[in-house]
Amino acid sequence: MNSWLRTPDLVRLAVAQSPAGLDKTEDRIAWLRDALPDLTAKSIDLVLLPELFLCGYNIGDTLADRAEPADGPGFEAMRDLAQTSGIALHYGFAEADGTHLYNSALCISPDGTVLTHQRKLGIPPGFEQTHFTPGVGCSLFSYRGMRFATLICYDAEFPETVRHVASLGAEVVLVPTALGAQWGWVAHTMIPCRAYENGVYLAYANSAGSQNGMEFLGASVIAAPGGAEAVRAGSEPEVIFADLDRAKVQAAQARLPYLKDRLSLKLT
């Protein structure tokens, strides 16, 4: 019996830590296309890809040239891959909407439906502030019986954002990121803590290697509701996966009811 066979009521999530140095959008889509047959064989339900996966992160003013509408050619290519593989694909891209440029993420189901469209809320110091407009609001989507939310990179570093989507009912928080090699504490300590303090799964998808002089940490992770690491990537490109069990979310939140008890705190 294959070790990756799973119980039907679990959701099997993969985090694809893709190579940062892939130059063109076509190269990035080709890398994913080559990886998908193995993921289909492993009964993966959903693949989480890094921040700005379609265009690359550290590409400077080229961002504007590679940006596209939410229903642009990159979307069409990803929709075809989702339908062909039978796997939902969650990916980051530079979104052009009128005169505005957004750091965005989409998730497409195997039937071609858009499950979510999220724009990055917080624009961190650095080159992003000269390119991107902040998004507004968070939304949840349901897939395979679990409730998901998306926060993009810097957004998950605020305790308020993860607490907000957990309070809305998210059981899994998907975080595409582009974390540099100097920020190891974020990936190794902060992100599992966010899962623990809300009793949710938190999946963190980073790039690996370098792009135009920027070194990426790798260290993608799926953190379980109790804060333990279900699976952790190294520094090289790879795909990791874990089975998500909503019963573990319920157990963690019952054991440490932060979401409920915070409402009774008398802070003033």
C-alpha cells in the first residue's frame, strides 16, 4: 500500500517551494506542469505556490510589464493545469487593474472555478511600496469540507490578521510568501506561533534559491493547530505535503479557547 494513501475526510495540501531563479512566466508554469503528475498520483487536493509565483518577486520595474488582469493569460494557463491535474492551484501574481498594481493571489478549483481572489493588505518597506497598492479586506472559501483564508507574506506577520480570519471561521490559513534568507525567525518561530495562538493550520509557501541578487530562505512549512510542524522544507526547491484534519482544529481551539476567551478580556 502506498504511504500517501489518505482517509477520505482529510484534505491533502501540498506546498510547492519553487525555484526563485526561473526567469519567465512560461518557465514557472512549465516547472509546475512537470511537478503536477506526481502530485496527482499522491492524491493532492490543493497546491499552494509562493508570492508572485507567476512573474517572480525580485524583478524590479519589470513587475509592471509582467502584470496582468485577474483573468489574463496566466490565469488561463493555471486554470488549464488545475483542470488537467484535478488539483486546486493557489498562486501569486502581479495584478493589473486599471492604473493600480496589486500583489495578489488566486485559487482555482479543478473545475475551473475561482475559489478566492486576495490582494495583499500590508505593503512592507522596500521596493513593493513603489509598485503596489494595498488591498482591502479578507474573505474565506470552502474546499473539500474545510474553510480557508489567504494572507500574503507580510500580512501574516500581524497577529491581528490571522486572528481576524480565524475569528471568521478559517481552519486553514494559506500564506504565499517571498521571504529573504535573513528572516529565518519569521519562518521558524513566528509562523508556527500564529498557528498555535489561533488553533489553525498555517501553510507558508516560500521560494528557494536566488533571483537577481536576492537570496530566499526556503523553509516553507505547514504548521499544525497545536503549533507543531507537520512538515518543513529545506533550502532547495521541493514540494512538501501534509494531511489536514479539521478535527485537530476543533480540538486545539477547545483546549485553548483564545478566540472565545479574548472577548471577555477587560482591557480598558
